[in-house]
Amino acid sequence: MSLQQVNAFYEVLISDQAIYEQYLKKCCRRGFFGSCHWDKTKIVNFATTIGYKFTEDELAQVLFEDEASFCDSSLNLSAHGQLS
């Protein structure tokens, strides 16, 4: 259930620019060359303020699953010669 909360939270972020701007301001620490360093604790706390409830571990699980899926897709494309 909480993994669904993480996904729903990110759906709201991508669909509502005002909420995304608040999220960016409160949860991102700017690094060199404008890179963003995300604070999982701040993300979880921010999500709570707009009605979502999940843990840092659940957040990490969803984020790392997405990265793994992207990597798997990239590997599959290169294995089939579709990626140069």
C-alpha cells in the first residue's frame, strides 16, 4: 500500500507545477553545476504535508526499482542492436 503512496505522490508532483516547485525548494540541496541532492527525510516529510504516507525505505525501493527497470530496458535494447 505505501509503495502505491510513493507512486501517487510522484504522479501529483509531475502533474502540479506549484506542488513540484514547493517540493524542489524544500527537498533539494543545490550542488555544483546546479545538480540537485535530494534528502529522503525531507521528501517523506513533505509528502506527509500533502496527505501521503510512506517511509524512506519505501521511497528508496520505488526509486531504485525505477532505475533498475531503466537499466534493464537499456541493456535489452543494446543486446538487440537497437541502441548504438
